[in-house]
Amino acid sequence: MLTKCLRELENDRLITRTQYNTIPPTVEYSLTEQGKTLIPALESLYSWTDQQMKGNCDEQELRK
């Protein structure tokens, strides 16, 4: 599943894959310039999720 997701991101040109001929084999992934344009959106999503989780925790505390 992870490999499939990484391949899709690579096909969409959001990440690049670099393979090193070492033992054991080493692979690195990095964001492309296009992938880096997603960072602000992902940061906003993280912030929203964090606020929602804190709100849910606060509501659960009030119910106790």
C-alpha cells in the first residue's frame, strides 16, 4: 500500500525517488518543486485538524 502511494505521488510529479546501489538497498524520496506548493495547504489542514481534535477533547472532558 505504501509503495503504491509513493508510486502515484511520483507519477504525479509530487515526489522524486533516488535509489542508491548499496547493501542493503537505500531509497530516498523528496518533494519536487510542484510538491512543495502543497505545503501551505497541508499546513492549513494540519492546523484545522489540530483544532478539531482539541475541541473534541474539550467536549469529552465536559461530558465526564
